[in-house]
Amino acid sequence: MADNSKNRAFLKLHLSVLVAGGTGLFGRLITLQEIPLVWYRLLLTTLLFIPILYFQKKLQLLPWNIAAKLMAVGCILGIHWVFFYASIQASNVSIGVISLALLGMFTAVIDPIVNHHKFYGKEFLLSTLALLGLLLIFHLDTRYRLGIILGTMASLLASLFSIYSKKVMSVSPDIPTRSVVLYEMAGGLVCLSVVLPLAKLLNPELNITPQVTDWIYLVVLALVCTIGQYLLQFAALKYVSPFTMNLTYNLEPIYSIILAMIIFNESRELNASFYMGLTLIIISVIIQNLNQRHKIRQ
């Protein structure tokens, strides 16, 4: 039974990665800059998710101490999304998502510190393949340095989000996945509701009014790529480690890049160094997944 639960968790994890692969495309499809884009994403996600849970009779109030922790973690998520979309808008979809390949490395270092467990050198070495791939792109193609720097910050924040989500859920394992998602989205919304007016004050020309097509994309982004994705992700997180989850999410750039090539014809913007770096990242993902399957059989 345990093996079946873990296998189902891996299936949900890979499905969430597939959905996440389309998330980066909205950074180019939506005309808003990163801060208002993320604020609307969080606003619509929260407003749509509450009635969904209410009519399903699954809306649940959590104790204040647990709710506060989840909302604080949600703030990390909101800032992560800001850096993620800023990276895409400063470069392109492919560079923005490929920078998330550093998730595994950050998690391999930070998770043992936060959760006080043994440092696994094998996990760190596997994740350095992704780092080498990113450095190959960074040094050989200077056009995308700002995008990669912003993407690296997004990767660090995504690692912290995953680790602290796991930590809160391990302390309160009975919290339903849907409640975790709702409170974290609400926390991100509160955080960005403070940041957005400050951004507008510092930049009066900042556009905060979506176009008609933007509203369509934002609703899809909220329903499918946010609510759907994170329900799958947190369901998987109950059975897999943060490191495994984050390294598996290295597959996200592959899906995003394929979609970006089809929709935006980004293949014209990418050179040989990008593909060499991408190859190293793919190798790191394959090795890690083979390693995890070996652990399951044991």
C-alpha cells in the first residue's frame, strides 16, 4: 500500500509539473508587468477558490497559529512569482524557466539546515549538474544575464517555499491540501497588496489595469495553473521529499521551452550554449528520477 501511495504521488507530481510548464507562457501573453500580474493572479485564485470550496462544503477555518504560518509561506510564494515573471520579461520564457533548475541545489543545502537532518552529498552533486548547465548558458550568452539573475532569486524563493510548506504540513499533517493552498494564496495576496501600492508610488507609469485578453489569461492562470497545479503538488508533497519535488520540477523548463518554441518561436533566440546547458539539466533530472525509483523498489 505504501508503494502504491508513493507511486500515485509521483504521478501527481509529474502532472503538476506538466501544468506548471504552461505557467511561464503567461509572462509574455499578459501585458501587465510582474507585480500587478502576480497580484491579479493571487486575487483571482483566492476569489475563485473560496466559492469552489464553499459549494463543495470543504471550506475550513484553521487555527490562527497555523493560518499565520501558511500565510507567511504564501508571502514567499508571491515574491517568488514576482521574480519569476520579472526574469521572463527581462529575457524570454526559456531563460526564465531554465533558471529554476537551481531548485535542487538550493534545497539540498537549505533543507538540512531548516529541518536539522543529515546533509546528503549525493543530492548536492546531482543538483550541481543543473548548476553547471545554467553557468554554461550564463557565461556563453551575455544577453540573458539579468534574466538569469532574477530567475536565480526566483529559484531560491521557490526552494524556501517548498521547504517551509513541508515543515508546516509535517507539524499539522491533518490539514487538507485544499486549505494549505487557500491560506498560502491568501497570504501571498496580502503581501502583494502591500507591495503593489508601493510599486505604483515609485513608478507612477506602472499599468495596473488588465486588458480584456489579460482577464481571460489571468482566469486560466488562476484556475488551471495555480489551483489545479498546487492541489496536485501538495498532494504529492505528503509522500515525497522537498528535494525530490524540486529536482523533478527541473522538468518544467523542458515543457515550457517546447511550448515557447511552438507559440513564440523562441528557438530563433537560443544558441548552442543554451542547448548544451539544457542537456546537462536533463541528465540531472533523469539520474535523480532513476535514483528515486531504485529507493521505491527497496
